[in-house]
Amino acid sequence: MPSKPTVFLSYQRSSSTELAHILHDALLSKGIDVFLDVEAIETGTRWEAVLERELINRDYFIVILAPDTLNSSWVIREIETALRHNKTIIPVTKDGFKLSRAEVPPQIERLKEYQAVEYTYRERQIVVAKIVVVILGAESPPKRMTPGSCLSAVAIILALIFAFLALFPETVRTEWGRNLGILPALPTATSTSLPTETATLTPSETLTPTVTNTDIPTNTPTLTPTVTSEPNCSIEAFELQPSAPPYFESDVISLYGRGNCRGVIRASRFNIDGGGYGEDTGQTEQNETWIPSVGNHSVCFEITFGEWEAGARECVELIVLVATPTITPMVTMAATPTNARTETQTLIETRVIDTTPSYPCEGEIIFQSSALLNVVRANPSSRAPLRSPIQQGQDVIVLAKVEDMDRNSWYQIANINEDVLGWIQVEYVEQSALCPL
């Protein structure tokens, strides 16, 4: 039984990890043995020795070329080794990289002699099919053909054709078969009206199906395969705190989102009014705060495995109002004239002072284990970056209070000059009586 083909997959991690995994999984599903460094090298192994050994022992060398790939000395060294050992090289270009016009180091100049396969997300299935056909359809060394070997060759060719067709939906395969005459055409519809009204076609009325397509090579049936993208990503949670209006311009809104993409590299972010907010590559969860401006806003949580348009999104619409200033009533008293008669009652006008606790209010950093506390963060989250340390006993202004997704309470604090310092958990602050509980 012949051994299955072997492939070494070379790529630059910063720009091509996602495509490397797509090719790895697709070729593996076709029975091709693929070496991918992240998948195949055990912890503690010397990478340099393993990479060179695997590359030399593999039949095919696939290198993914993006605009920044040749900045990697590792990739250049792998290409140089593949050229030195006369490996069958399949360059796969992406993100607009053109191998024929690129400046390459002198030691890998011969790489330009190889025909590259251009990868685009829209035609990813066609690109994978081309690579599979190149690998599985490679010619064997010439030998004398016998009747048995002829039948074997025909069987291999048919198997390759069926493997290629299996990449496309059944409706496309059926249409190709009818155009090539392999499958019978659809039965001609006949009129079910009165016999005298039977529809007929004259030769001048013969209908000729017109099939146009510029994406498929001319040596294949001229039909565009329909690529149906499955929903690989989904939103699992999207929350705002406070969760209900009204919202004001001075509010601090906590944003939380979580999603998932099946078996692929992913990234998530919030999108506010069409702009990315808090993007974090490789994470499925986001926790941010946002202070809105007055007006209408669209706030979304997005997660994707590639381009943002191909992922999942959930949005809410907010109306942010102008904050109404709080007016503290004052106590006024009418003066009593010095020459007033004693029986004249003095008129006094009074209004009650509003002492309802509200923000902003005064507070003080209370003593903990050390005089200088490194506990102030950029956002109300224990995972947010730290800000400058704060001195115990320091007077602060408490601007707002929020609760994070872990139900921890945080104060937004400022110094006495009203410079915002950041967020601190409430147990570090002793607030005045005018602060809300």
C-alpha cells in the first residue's frame, strides 16, 4: 500500500497563523500528512533540529507568503533548506503579496521560479482544492504500462475527479453533469391547459442556457461554485451596566461581552458608532468601561475568526441625555428693621437644604498593609492595567460607583484638583456621610 503524501507547512505566525490552520485541517482531512510546528513539536524539544529534520524528510514544502513573511529569518532559512534539497515547493500568497515582483534575499531567489497560488477568503475552497490536486495528482516515475496498471491509473484519475467535485455543493455538481452531458437534462415542462393550446417552440425560439463566470479556469466547466459559509462564531453574552435607561453624559457604563468561534483563532471587541473599542486578538471575552457623549449611539459586541464582517455581532441602541445639574436650595432670612414695633412678627422665609447623598462626594484612602497602595486601575476590573500608586490617608473625590461582572464594587476617584486618578475597590476608601451607600 503506497504511503500517504507528506507536507511541511511554513508560515509567519504574526500574519498567517489562521491560514496555516485552515490548510493544515483541510489537507489532513484528505489523508495528507501535514507537519505544523505548533501541532507537532513536543515541549522541551530543540525546535531548530526538529524543523530541519522534518523539512528534509517531507515530500512537499508549502510556504505562506504575506507582505511581512520574508522579515522572518526562520521562514527564509526554511525556504533555503527546501530549495537546497530540491523539494516540490507550493507558494501560497495572501494579503496582496506578489511573488514575481517581490524583493527576496539572494539565497532564495529561485523561489520566484515556482508558480504561486493566490489565497483569498472568498475562494478559500478553490485554493485548497488546487493544492490537493497538485499533491494527490503528482505523476509517478515513468514505467511500462500493463493492462492492470492502466486500470489503476484510470481509477486514480476518477478518484481525484470525485475528490475535487466533493468540495462543491450537490446542486453545482448536478449542473456540471448536465452541461457535460453526463447526467440527463431536466424534463421539458408541458402545458396542462386545453389540447388546442399546447405550447410549441419553433427553431428560432430555442432557448440556450447562458453560463458566465470568470473565476474558474477555462479547462473546467464554466460555473461558479456556491460557497455557503456556516456560522462559525456566536455571541454568548452581551451586557451593559446600568442595564436600562435613562443614560446621561456623565454616566460610566460597563460593557461586557463573551462569544466563541469553533476551532479557529479568534478576536473580539466592542464597536461603538462604527469604530472598534477594546480589540483584543486571541480573546473571546471583553470587559470595558465607556463614558458616552450626548446623542444616539450604537454599541455592539463582535467576535470573529478572520475579517470582522465574517464573524458574529450583537448590538443595542442608546440615547444619552444631557446631565441635569443639581441645585442645592439655600436658606434665606428676612432682616428685622431696628425700629420695628415689638408686637410686629418677623417674617422668615426658609427652604430646606438637600442633604441627599450623591456623587461627587468626599472620601479618604484608608490604611492597609503599606502606606503606598498600588491598587488604582484604568477600568473597574481586576484585570485592567494599574495606574499610579496612591498614598494612604490621601483625600480624594468619589465621582461614581459601579459593580463589575464579578459583583465587585468600584469607586472612580479624583484628587482634590479634580484630576481623575482611576478606579479603586470600595474597601480602600472611607467615604463621607454625603456619599451614597
